[in-house]
Amino acid sequence: MFKVLLVDDEPWALLGLVNAFDWTGSGYEIVFQTDNPVKALDAIKRLKPDVVVTDICMNPLDGIALIENVRKDGLDTEFVIVSGYDYFEYAKEAIRHGAFHYLLKPLDLLEVNNVFLKLADHLKKKKKQLEMIENLVFLENFPHNADFIARYLRDNGMEQKYNYYQAVVSHADGQYDHSLLDFPDKTVHLSVNLGGNKFVYLINSDSDIKNWALSAWSERGGLKDVNIGISTVCSSIDKIGLKYREADIAACSCFVSGEPGISFYMKKSVSDINVFVNRIMSVIKSQDGNSVKKLFNDIKTTFAENRYGIEEVTFFYNQFVSHISYKYSDTLLRTDLEFQTYEQLFRRFMDFNDVLEYLAYILDEINEQTPKLESVTNETFMKLIKYVEANYNKTLFLNDLSRKFNINTTYICDLFKKHMGLTFTEYLTQLRLNKAAEMLAETDYSIVQIADEVGYGDYCYFSKVFKEHFKMTPSGYRKQNRI
């Protein structure tokens, strides 16, 4: 319901306003009415109504002065002016001060009806725009700003009603009906679209929903190709950002398993992974190709048996980078080998097999110690560059480019470093962000839409990368550079 405040210093006219329109039936609620404009101003500041219907000629505060005082306080209240014909020019002045419409006395009931039906449509659109802005601010602070997240959730009805907080993340390559993810009784939840087909559900419940979700959601055909991650529970709303990270990691389980479905976050021991990193260093010294092949098969088997997920893959990858970089820094200057977050790995590689294949190439490079750039012509590389520039907004993996242009993935990295002065990942990121910056300055597309248009299905990740590159949020960039 939209809140309405009525003010007219003539009591009979005020009664006429009350009876001139079916307020409740059209989505309005009269929260205050008075024949005293000073009391009206105080009530407006206190109640913050969506609409004020006011006479134009009143004492000691006329309609225009009322509008000016409200605007000084920064309230975006809509005003409808009621005016006698003798004050018609005065009413038009009120329109110039931002009033939505004016009505002439005596009131024409048909005109009153039309005006307030149009105003209701206007308020609905405005509310939707405000919700988009609020969601955008939320996304730009999510999941790292714990105080902001807690305040936002409380403002949106998630005061702690039950004992536990939890997060669920869902995403899919194609369209799916996210409303299929309903929740059990004694649960309050808030859903936020993170861009594309990715959603986060922030939950306050009286119990851990994992077992319920596994039973309820597994049987739904519309969710068979959806990746769903469920966090552990916590008792504080301030920890919900951490719960999102857990749920997001769990939702990336398909990266290792190869199968979509429902996954639960669980912190796992990485002692086996450290053993494999040590074995890799030994294999390099032996330069035995069969040993390398057996080692990587053992790694795949161990990851499958332990049901390791992308968090463990990220640990393994970064341990590999740390050990290899320390021993063979000169060789690795030609590669795109650097520390990665789980988000970066998920976007850079197709799956865990793709990661292992890339790391095997790195080991080959170290053993051979000689780059093979001579076998790749500039013409081939320029075709690759043009392909990347034409398809930057799509999912691009090094292995796909390797197969398409018949160039080893490590050599692609070599070529980017040699000819572009950037790694492949840096070059692709720069392409996407520059296009995003252009769209922010020149178009009216929503920022979430822009993130999707330039190849980032996850707005939170897009915002994080954008801030690192431009040292400001996407919305801040738009305000500063709007054409």
C-alpha cells in the first residue's frame, strides 16, 4: 500500500478529498489528514508518505512552501496539488517545483480517478527502480561488507526470527525456473539475482535445511541440470557473507565431479594434496614422462575418492604455483601461471581435467626448457587475437583455443606475453572491462545486464574485478563518466 497524507486548511475540502477516490481499493492508505499545514509538514517528515495531496493556498504555509521544505529534507515524496481556478498559475508553479499533477476545484471525480491510477503506476515503477538500486548497492557490498549485509537483511525483514542462518547458491548454463527452490516451514529467506542464471538465497531457519533440500529438490526435473550449493549454518547474521562463500564453493562441485546437482560445503583435510605437490617436484627431477602420467592419474583418483571440490583444487593449484615458481622462475616467465582464487579457476578452466592438462604442459615446458614459438606464425596468432576480440563476451578456455588454432596452451601464454605484454587472462579481462566501462558511460543498460553482456554471469565477481581495475565500483564509474 502507498502511504498518502492529505492537507487542506478548509475542513469541508479535506473531507471531500477523503471521499473523492477509492484509496484502499487502488492500493493507497491514508496515514494522516489535517487542516493545519504546519502539522502536515511535521507528519511528512515523520511518516515519510509516498504521496501528499495538498491545497495550494494555505496559511501560514502554502503548498509551494510545503514542497520546498520537504525537498530540503531530501524526501522523494510525490505531490498532487489541489487548486481553485483563481490560483491556476500558482498551481503550474508547483508543477515546476516537481509536483506530479494538479487538480482544479471543484473536483472532477473522473479526473481524480485517472490521476491517482496513473500515480499508482508511476509509484510502482519508481519502487521497482529503487529496489534495483538497493539491490545493486547490496551486490557491490556483497559478500565482504558484513555490517552492510546485516543491515540490509534486517531492513528487508530478516531480523533473527529463528536460530540459524545459512546460504544457498544456484546456477546453471541455461535457463531454469529458480522458483522451484522453495524452502521448509519456519524459514525466512531473501533471494538475490547475482546476474545471469545465478542466485543466492540467504536463509534464517530453525534447523539446517540440507537433508530437507536433498529430499525435496532432488526429485524435481527442472533442477536436474542446476548446480546447487548449500553452506553450513551459523548463529549470527554478521557471518552470512562467509556462508555465501561456502555455498558458492559447494555449487562449483561440478568442476571436479563433472555432474550438476546438490552439494554441501564441508571443510576437508588437504594432507594428501601436499604429498602430491612433493611428488610433482620429484617427477620433474626424474624427467620421466610415464611417472608424470601416473602421478596425474593418481591425483584424479584421489580427488574423486575424497570428493574434493574446487576449494581443494585451488589449494593444489596454488601450492603447485608456489613450489614451481620458486624453483623454475625463469622458465615460468613465459607462462600464465599465477596464484588464483576459486572464482578465477572456475572461469579460466573448463573442469579439473583441464587444470591437470595445463599443469602437465607446464611440466613438459620445464623439462624441455625451450619455447617452441617458431612453429607458430604471426598470422595464426593474429587470427587467434581476432577470435578472442570477437568472442570476449563468451566463455573462453585456453584448451578450446589450443584445439581451434592448433597451438599448445603454454605457447598461447608465451605468445600473449611476447606480443601483447599481458597474459591471456589479463588480456581477456582488459577487453571485457573496457567494454563494460564504455557501456556504463554510453548506455542505459542496468549494471547487472552490462556484467552479463561482457561475459560475467556473476555480478559480484564482475564488481570485484572492476573495482580492482578501475579503483571504483561500476556504479561509481557510471556517475563519474556518464555522457
